[in-house]
Amino acid sequence: MANYHQPDEHGHYGPYGGRFVAETLVPALDELQAAYAAAQQDPEFRGELHSELRQFVGRPNPLYHAARISRELGGAQIYLKREDLNHTGAHKINNAVGQALLARRMGKGRLIAETGAGQHGVATATVATRYGMECTVFMGADDIQRQSSNVYRMRLLGAQVVAVDSGTRTLKDALNEALREWVTRVEDTFYVIGTVAGPHPYPAMVRDFHRVIGDEARAQCLEQTGSLPAACIACVGGGSNAIGLFAAFIDDPEVRLIGVEAGGLGLASGKHAAPLNSGRPGVLHGNRTYLMEDGNGQILPTHSISAGLDYPGVGPEHAYLKDSGRAEYVVATDEEALAAFHTLSRREGIIPALETAHALAYAFKLAPQMRRDQSIVVNLSGRGDKDIHTVAAREGIAL
């Protein structure tokens, strides 16, 4: 995988990715691709993006040594890339800032977005307010119920939140509605996709805006430990936080790249959201990737305690990394994620998002199998404020 260059000029990661969209969206995607290519070469755009990430988002954020947990586990040293300390509380703001600046450059005055756990919706609403844009966020009706605090935050920031009652009433259906909305208003509307999925150029563009995670973590790990980590671990729903971390280490074969999908109630139960572990290639939301679908090609319902991982597909670059063997993909169940949620809270004083807790659960399993002079970097993709009602309800506690 040395000198890894993906995707090709048509947005293909091997057999994955590409564009599978209605003809009415092709001109909008061509316009976006051209605008992004020009922005990448523009020092003024790059400079403003860097300034915003530093002054508004709060980057660079720390690489934190979870010393107490590492000591108790008795194996590898666990380091947490603290995306939870970003403005709005998650990694999503990196990409939202980048796409909003691109939208402004293109003369688009309205942003739309889909959201599951609500963090991407909050991030998009935040940047829309910052740059004086209109904002509409599509969110599954079930996710609105379990992420009510983020819904209020979006509305407080001036965004319109549209409840999606179709299908499974979760992230997949919110993305469907956002794509339909974009078709009707491509002239003045910019669709801020929140993960590394969708039609080309979105998977590559979102990865690029999140690569700051991996670039910082790489430099910080070398500074703090004198070597690269033995493993990088991140949760995977669509996969944006994971690919942002992985991107800086793909050309380092000695670094294991491990994505953790939502195992839900267990793979055997069928109630999970783990397409890389139990799905097969197909087409969804404008790209070809691994999906959870039945023998007739119909998308299967998903389940995860974490709204942000409750998605039946995954970014096409992850599909390619799986098939090539460069990255490993495992699962953590709801119960394992809950246990890790409590462990980090009570050992390190950091309350993680339930999405992040899946990555932590696997890191806590892996570390004791490794040497104490090795290190693991876990992407702490978001904070857990939004999930306390979900966790409390599981424990029979009314808040």
C-alpha cells in the first residue's frame, strides 16, 4: 500500500465508490468537483480553513495518555485523540467548516445536511450561523427522540430540523430525504454530507477535511512516544472519523488500522449495523460499497445503541481497505460499548460518545495482548453528553 492514492479520477476505490445518481444531480456534482479541485490549489482557501480550525474549532486538540486505564489493563499504552474537545463536541465540525467555506466560495447561501446522532447536524447548523447561511437538517424521527438535546441545539442555532418518518426513521432515511431535497434546489443549496459516503467527490472530500485528525495524531505520537503507534482504532458507521485517523498511517504497514462496527445485539441476532462484517457489496446513496441487504437487494433494518453508527452501509474507501487487507474491521456489541462508556468515565474522568465507546471496547480487549512499550491511538470522536439519557434509560434511571 506504499504511496497509496485513492480514489481514481472517477471516484472509484477499486470496485467501490463512483457515482450512482439521477441525471439531474450530475451537473451539481460536476460543479462541486471542479470547485473543490480549485479550492485545494488556492492558498487563500487553505489558509482560511487552517485559521478556522485553529481559532474557531480549537485545533490542535491533545493526544491524551489514558495512563490509569493503561496501567490497570497491563499491556499497551492507550492514547486518546481528543476530538471531543473540538467546538460542538465531536470530529464532525472539521468537515462542516471545510464544506461551508466551499459552499460560500461557490455562492451557495443555503446548507442542508442529514444527521443520525445529531453531531453533524449541530456542526452544520453552527457553521451556517457563523457564515450567515440558511440551514435545514434532516433527521430520522426515531433519532430525534433519542437525541433530543442535539435537536434543541440545532434549533437554538437557527436551523430547521425536519423529522423523517419513512423507512426505519433513522440515518439512512434522513440521507434519502436530504438527497431528494438537493435535487429540487441545486441552484442555491449546498448539501453538506456528514460522512465518507455518497457519490464522488464526497467520500474523498470528507476524508480530506478530516485528515487533520490523523496528521495531528501522527506528529503527537512521535513527539510523545518516539515512535508510531502499533495500532489506530476508531468506530465505523459511515466511517468519517476512522478514515480521518487512518489516512495519515495508510503508508505505514507496521501500524494496524482497526475499525469497530456496531455489533448491536450480536451478529448472529441480525440486529446490528456491521456491513463490513456481515454485508455484501451493493449500491446505496450514490456509491457502491458494503451494505446490509437481503437476497433481493432490499436494505435490511439496522440496530445500534448509538444513533451515529445505525447505518446499513459504509464509506467506499473502508470497503476497499477491507478487501485489500490494509485495515481490519471488527465489532463491539451494545453491552460491550456500554461497559467501555462507564470504564472511561470512571477511570479517566472522560465521558465518551456511545459511538466512540465501541472503539474503546475493542482497545480495552486488545491492549492486554500487547507489550507495555507499544501504543494504541483511539480516536475519541465525540463526547457523551448527548447520550446520557440513553444510558440512564438502560439503567432504569429517569432524568
